[in-house]
Amino acid sequence: MGRSVRRVAAVGLVAALAISGCSGQSLEGGNDDAAAGQVSLKINFWGDMGLDKLKAKYEAEHTNVKIVLNSGEYNAQHEDLQKKLVAGSGAPDISAVDEGFIVQFRSQADQFVNLVDKGASSYESKYLGWKWKASQSADGKQIGLGTDVGGLAMCYRTDLFKAAGLPTDRESVSKLWPTWDEFIATGQKYTKATGKKFVDSGTNLFNPVLAQQPVGFYDDQEALQMEGGPKVAFDTSMKAIEAGISANLASFQPNWDQGFKKDQFAALACPAWMLGHIQDTAPDQKGKWDIASIPGGGGNWGGSWWTIPKQGKNVDEAYKFVEWLIQPEQQIEVFKTVGNLPSQPALYKDPAVLDFKKEFFTNAPTGQIFAATAENLQPQYLGKKNGPTRVAVENVITRVQQGGLKPDAAWAEAVKAADKASKA
Amino acid sequence: MSLTEIRPAPPGQPKHAPPPRAKFWLYRFDTKTVPYLLIAPFFLLFAIFGLFPIVFNAIVALRNWRLDEPDERGWAGFENFSRLLTDEDFWNALGNTFGIFVLSTIPQLLIALIIANLLNRKLRGTTWWRVGILLPYVTPVAASTLVFAMFFARDYGLANWFLSLVGFGNENPIDWRAAKWSSWIAIATMVNWKWIGYNALLYLSAMQSIPKDVYEASAVDGAGPWRQLWQITVPMIQPVILFTVVLSTIGGLQLFNEPMLFDENPASASGGSDGQFQTIAQLIYKVGWKDLNLGYAAAMSWALFLIILIVAAVNALATRRLGGDK
């Protein structure tokens, strides 16, 4: 904001609205041409969801539909959607919503088209049960159809492993760490041999370990319970930090991206959607990455849904497109382009998925690896305050990494922070 | 108009005949109404973008409005405001905001004053210098902040590299975001960098209207440059100083972009892992759009509005004193 508009009047909520409103918006998809039988569908998402080719294909098959892809930053897109819902207009025709935000939006189910009304119930049996439920409101309205799930694996750098005298092929590497304790011990070996850190951050151990627990921050009665899953995950991350194997970088930030390029870590917990990020961040590391199984078994981290805000003018056309997008053929296409793993279990047995090998990751059979983790995973109930609680606990881990907090005092702080976030 | 063209008025007509009636109304309209019409657009825009949000904000502040609990709408009375008084986060953010405000405003205005004083002398390439100091102001804040965020990075940051040259932090580089003092300094540096040139130019333009003979007279009386600065320049450009103090107060207390983009994890809007540099504007954003409590966020905005009014008034009074208005 320039100085010229810095008047007393521009304080606060208005300022916040104006500033963050500037992010990730483009011109509204014109609905003016609807009269001529032309329909324009604006789709908001983040990163690369593999829609470029599909858009051309759909437009060729449906000449009256024009699809406008609007990719933005992950958080900005969700916030933008939230603001447009409050404002009552301006939302895209279709918006992707991630696991981290689905709880927030399903409690505003009235703002979305109930997809059951459009005939989506026929797809219920095709989806992983928990994936279907996660986007359902308390009174049974379905606000989204699932795209991908984030089955977990462990990505690692074969060249760095080799330099540290560790095995490099994925079977032997998987055998190094059946449990998280053994994973940390491997990390210590690596750090000792090379003097470099092994993992990117304590928070990136906390999240996958938490995802493997049967109960997360909240039980299905919405009660915060820190002593179960969160405690296990927190202790694991503390152990790794104390062992000195964490590079203490905050995920998805410039320093983290730089960490890829500067070899600041050698292993990274990777849900299926992380593959695209690694490829984009460090394109010159092609063939230097491989994928092993994650310690402690399956778990889910992230994954999205397609939702249709009710305020749109073309909700029927929007639903037709979403319905087309979630058909097996398109889901497999997306999997092959960006690596996002479909959320329909039938596809995990599809030869097109099982035989697929990712060249960037030393020809790892990503289909087999992620399909196996997705089937075994323990679905977790995500409470209403799951997002803010996660941020609060992650911040406590960051404080330990920054040296401002002793690891043995950290758990009490984490409980306090989580409690506060649950009441915010 | 040519001075040589002197024509006598036609006979029979008085020199100042009353204008025709229509013309009379036009004159009247021109002098009485047009000025209001000309300033109206500002007030119209102010009403839409200034007054309305303030009033609307006040109404929202008195209501329960949670996005994640759409059913809990209704009047809350002063509950949101009373909650503020016991909210640790609010007081922490208030402390941070004032800390960064002091670290940025005071050096900023002092350095601007000194730079303006230097630029007011005969220098080679005057224009070049003057344009040069304004460059940071022209740089988009998001761009400069991102560069600063890398400058103050823990690993491979330039700031730590400079410090290591003089022997600091070779073993343990400073994690600028970890402690209050370091993060405040980093953020204040960004603010100072951006606004020093702008303020210096304002001061410079005021200084150029001071008559030279005042300086000559004082020089004859034996006043050195430092004394001239404080006893002649500063009192004589006092209105501009007042203006910059008030504007810096408003800007400083609304600080948002710099701490937001400086954070390693901007998405959380928590201003560091322990709220080390969370400003009030940032907290308002977090409460509104992360905790989804719009009513409480509106109450905070109103509190910030009042705080800014009070601090700006206090600063204005203090500056008047400084300028010698006894």
C-alpha cells in the first residue's frame, strides 16, 4: 500500500482485505457470452494439477464451453475463495479445495452446490470411504468430488546417499528404516559421514508421523487430544532435532527451495503431490532422486477436491466438467502428467497406473509405490480447527529448531499452543 | 490583451451594467457551488472507501461473526472489545508494533533530516543524488521485502556474511527471525530503507524555501553547521516535520507487508514462530482470515484505529514543542 492511501481511514479489516485481495486474482471469467450459447468456466487451483491438456480435450468435445484456468498460490487461492464467499460474488465456477481447508469450507456447505443434488451419489462407492466423507457437511451435503490423495513415501537423493556410503536402490533403502527410530539412526550415520543434514525440517517429520496415527489432533467429537497421535509425532520430530539431522528449513519457502539446490538435505517425506514440486524446484536433479517406502507404514498428507460455489451462474455446466474430470481416464492422465494419485481405489489396480514409471525419480514405479500406501492408510478425522492447531504446533517445533526453546520443555508449550488454537 | 488597444466605452452604456439574469445565476453558481462540486469527488470517495468501512467495521465489531460457525450470528455487545484486554496475543502484537515503530521512525526521520541537509548544499550532480535517494521509494514493497528476506536469511544470507567478515557469527550465524531484537532490527531496516529518501526529499524542498541570509547572519554570529541545522533549519521546516511524523506514525502502526513477507511461513501470519514480530495489522489478518473470527478482527481494527489517533496526536504535539512553538 502506498503512502498516499495510508490514511487513518484505511485501518484494519479494510486494509487487510485490500492487501490480501490483491493476491491471486485475475479478471472474472466473463459470463456475458452465455447468451450466445457460449459458457465460460473459470477454475481456480494452485500449482499444476495437470489440467492443460484436459482443457483442450474438453473444449474440443464441447465447443460451447470455454475453460479458463487460473492457477495461483496455495494459500492465496483458498483465502480468495473464502472472501468471495463472504462477499457473495466473484467466486470462480469451480474451485479446488485442499485437505487443509476442506473442514473450513464444509462447515459453510450452504455456499456450495450440494453435489448430491446433481447426481453425484452414484460416485460414492467409487471413492475411498474417508475421502468421500471428508468433504461432507454434518447434515450430509456433499460440497466436493475428490481429485487426489497424498499417500506417503520417502524421497531420497541417490547421489548423496552414495557419497555417504549408504545403499542407493529403493529396496535396500526401504529396509534401512522400518521404523522412525531407525530412520533417525540412518540420518545420524549420514550426518556423521558427510557433515551435512539429513532431513529438511522437524515439521516435515511431525506431519507424516501424525498422518500415520489413527487419531489426529481432534477425535470425532471435536475434542482436542494431544496425548495420543500428536505426542508420538512430536516426540519423533524432537528426537530428530536433538540428533542433529534436521536442516531446520521451513517448508515451501524460498530457503527450503534453495535447500534442494544446495543439497542441504538428502531425504524428504513425500506425498504423491510432492513429486511435482521436486521436479519443478530442482529440474537439474533429474535421475538423482528415488522413492523408498516411508517408516511406519501408510498415511495421508494432503489431497484435494473440486467444489462448485453456489453463486456461480453456470453450475450445471460446471458440474458436467467436474464429473468428466473425475472419470478414470482423466484421473490417470493427471497422474501421469504431475503424479497426483487418484482417490478412487479401482484405479490402483489399473495397469496404466501400476506400470507407470517416473523417469525423473530414477524410473521409480510411482503407481505401485503410492497405490500401496494409499490402500493401507489409516483415515483420520480432521477437526474444525485442524489447520490453525497444526500451524500452532509447527511453530513450537520451529522455536526448538531456532534454539529459543529447549526440547524437553517443548511438549508443554505445544499443548498450550494447541489448546489456544483450538479456542481461537 | 494588448495595452495599446484603448477603446472608449460605447456612449450611453454605464461602465458596470448589471449582467443579464441568466448570466447572474451562472456567476452565482460559479462562485458559490462550483468549489463544492470540485471537492465533492474526494469526499464521495472518502465516504465510500473511508467512512463506510469505519462504520461498517464498528458494527461488525459489535457482532459475533465467525465464518466457521455460520449459525452463531448475532449481537455480541462489547464482548469482542473486553476480550482484547486479556488477549496475550494482542498485547504482544502491540508491543512489537511499537518496538518496530520506534526502531524505524526515529532513525528514519533523523537520517532523512541529515541527508536533506547534505543535499541542500552545493554538490556535484545534484539531480543524480536527489533521484537516487528516491529510488527505494519507487521499488514495490513486495519486491524489496523479498530481497531483504533473503538478505537476512540464516543460511547464505548477505547480512550474516557481512557480519562474518568482521568476525561475528562464524560458528553460529544469526537466525534473524528467531529473536525479537534481531527480527525488529531487520524489519525496521526495510522500513527505513524505503522511506528515508522520501522524507529527505520532503525536508529538502522545505529547506530550499529558507532564505539564505538567515544562514549568513547566523554564520556571522559564529554558528557552526550543526547548530544551524538544529536552531534554524529544524524550526523553519517544522510544519513539514510535523507532516512526516504524523504520516510515519500512521504508516508505522499499520505495518503489515514487511513482517508478513519477512516471515518464513507467511501463510500462518503468526509473525515468527513465537509471534516475535507479529504486528497488530498482521494479527488482525490472522484473526480474521486464519481463525475466521471476523467480529473479533473488526474489534481489533477499531482498537488500532483509536491507538493510531492517540499516538498521532501525541506525536504532533511533541513535534510542535520541538519546533519551538512555546
